[in-house]
Amino acid sequence: MRDYGFDYGEVRRHAGIAFYPYVEDGALKWRRNPAYKGGELIIKDARTWEDFSLEAGVPVYTQFQKDKDRFLFVADPARCQELWEDFAP
């Protein structure tokens, strides 16, 4: 049993995600789903997540296998509420 879930109802209602990825001339590009109104796609470079105790250069799944409790900030955000207050991905 999972501690969290995701309701795909809105995704289905809009016939998919808000932006669809595709490759053109070897570059990743994005196409807007016309079923969504408004919104913008923000593309950022990858960052490290030491503030959430994640290790750079180590696959997330490997870290989860070694220490599942490290990821309780997802299932129980109150554990590190101060990190979520001004969170910007």
C-alpha cells in the first residue's frame, strides 16, 4: 500500500498532459495540448537536492532501496515543512 496517490481524472479529462514532448532534429521540444487553457512550460536545468538529503550522482531508486525513510518528505511533507514553504522546483 502506498502512502500517497495521484488522481488522473483531470489528465484524462484534458486528453493527456498539458505539454507533449517530441524530438525534432535531435532536440527535445514541447507541443501544447490544446485541451488545456493557459499555463506555461518552464524549463530549468537540473539541480542537486541536498536540502532534501538526496545525493548527487546516485540514482534516486538506489537511494530509496538503501534508505526508504529518506523519502518520507514526499509522503509526509510536514516532516520538513520549512523546506516546502518557499519551494520552487
